[in-house]
Amino acid sequence: MTSLNEPLPTQHPTMTRAMVALFAFCCGAIVANIYYAQPIIELIAPDIDLSAHGASLIVSLTQIGYAAGIFFLVPLADLLENRKLMLATTLLAVLSLIGAALSHQPSVFLIVSLLIGFSSVSVQMLIPLAAHMADESSRGRVVGSIMGGLLVGILLARPLASVIADHFGWRAVFYVAAVVMVAITLVMARTIPYRQPDHSASYGQLLASLGTLVRRHALLRQRSFYQAMMFATFSLFWTAVPLELSRVHGLTQSQIAIFALVGAIGAIAAPIAGRLADAGHTRRASLVAMVLAPLSFTTSLLLPGYSVIALALTGVLLDFAVQMNMVLGQRIIYGLDASSRARLNALYVTSIFVGGAVGSAIASSLYEAGGWA
């Protein structure tokens, strides 16, 4: 245990099982901030006088903020001491979540949504740090296990938000999230190891180097494109499906929570993908993921008359495919350049959440115009 200002030795401890579990827990709790609003936009929008067509902007702006934070903040993990940088972002997340709970105007809430995404990026500093600490032979397994925690956070955020909103109102969701982030900040301050990168470049040079990395690494461009498209589909589905479940099938927020909980089964893909990548099966596993994603939308044809069950099956299969492909991509890009892992991760995840923001942004308008089909 160390205090916030006490540097640890420059050499990094290895990724023990306890450290992997800690990283996974922190990642899941932090990334959940981006998804709390997704299933409850039907409750938030009328309360802050936001139109039905504009409701999905809440989710979209949160994802845009996350992408901006990844692009402008995460590269600093290759320049500044990692622990202090992560703690600064988590403290900003606490303030942003409280701001969301107190908002009554649509413009204020949308700005705060942007800040919630922007301040939740410490998760993308933790993952490269874990990759840096892990041995080459186990890097895929370590990243996959931590990604499993992150993905559980993504998938559990929706049911938790639905249950809390159903019993205590949507504002309670953001108050509870702020309390969780205070706890995470304290845990990180006591347990995350000190790491001061070797880079001496300026912040401007660091950002300029992002373009160089994109041009240099074809695999980075390919995996970023694949996952951006996958995540656009993922975000479109999970933004629109609560509308379908509440309006057409009459499900309550608590019932929608159960539906979202079923989707969390897909998180098992992350550790599986990590092990497949370590074993050299990245190409075949990627093909399976990218074929499974579009096939997941055919469940309604296979189960006519069981529409809610078909939607749940789509959610499970789609989540599995998206998470598997994401971990496989991360395993590849972390092996491209050890000294640039934070920036490579920033580029990869920025592209993913730009795709996600597009999927979320069009979800409400598509649904309002043409329904679920």
C-alpha cells in the first residue's frame, strides 16, 4: 500500500491474479458510467424537456465525450505518471455524475453527458498498464480477463440503472454512480502501482505522433475499422431495444433490467478471446466473431412468435461477437509497439466509440421512423 504522493520503485510488479481482479473491477465500475443512461432515456428525456427524437443524443454525446477523452487524455499515459492521471479523471467523473443528477435543462444535461464520457477514460489507461506489466506469454489472458471485467461493467450498468430508476427515479442512478466512483478513486489511490513513462516529448508532439502511428501500422487501421463497425451495431441495438421492449411489449424498467442482464452472458467472450489470441488463433476467431454479429439479427426468423426471447438471443450473440473481436484487436495492437501502447489504445478505442456514437445517434430516429424492423 502506498500514499498518493509516495512513488513506488520504477520496476513494475507482475500481474498477479489479485492485481488482475483489481484492474478488472476498477475497469468495470468506471466504464459503467457511459452506459447508465442507455436504458432509461425514456425516463430522462421528458423530465428535462428533451424530444423523443433527441433522446438518443444523451447516449451519443456520452460516447463522443469518451472518444474525445481517449484521444486527448489517454496519450498522456505515455508521458505523465499514470496513477495521478487516472485519479484526476476519476475525480472529474464524480463531479460530472453529480451534475447529471442535479440537471433540469436539456442543454445542461447533454453537456454533462459529454463530460461523463470524457472523464471515464481512466479505464483505457489501466488496460495498457496491465499489458505493460504482463509477460508476453500471458498478455492475451491478462488483457482478456480485465476486459471481461470491463465488459461485465458495460453489460451490468444497464440492468442496474433500470432497477434503480424503477424504484428510486432516474436521478438516483447518477447519485449512486458518483458514490461508486468515490470508492473507486480511494481504491485506486491505495493500490494502483506508480508508473512514470520514459518519454520526454511535449504534449503537442505526443498528439502529432498519433498520425504517425496510424500511417505506420496497417493492422491498427484494420482492427480499428472492424471494431468501429461492430460497436456501431452494438450501440444501435442496445439504444433501441429498451424502446421496443417498453412500447411494444409493455416491459417495466425492472423487466428491461432482467433482459439486459441476460445480455451480460456475452461477456464470457473476453477471456476466451484472450486465450485464443495467446494460442495463435486470432484470424479464425476474428472471422467467427464477424460472421456471428450479423447472423445474430436473424433470431426473429428462427423464433417467430417469441419476439422477446429472440431479441434476448440477439443481445447475447451480438455481445459475444463484439467482445470477442474487441479483445482480439487489442491483443494485436498491444504487440505493435511497447513504448506506444497508451497511444495505440487511444486510437483503437477512439475509433470504436466514434462508431458507437454514430450507432446511438441514429437509433432513436430510425426507431421513430420505421419501428424495430
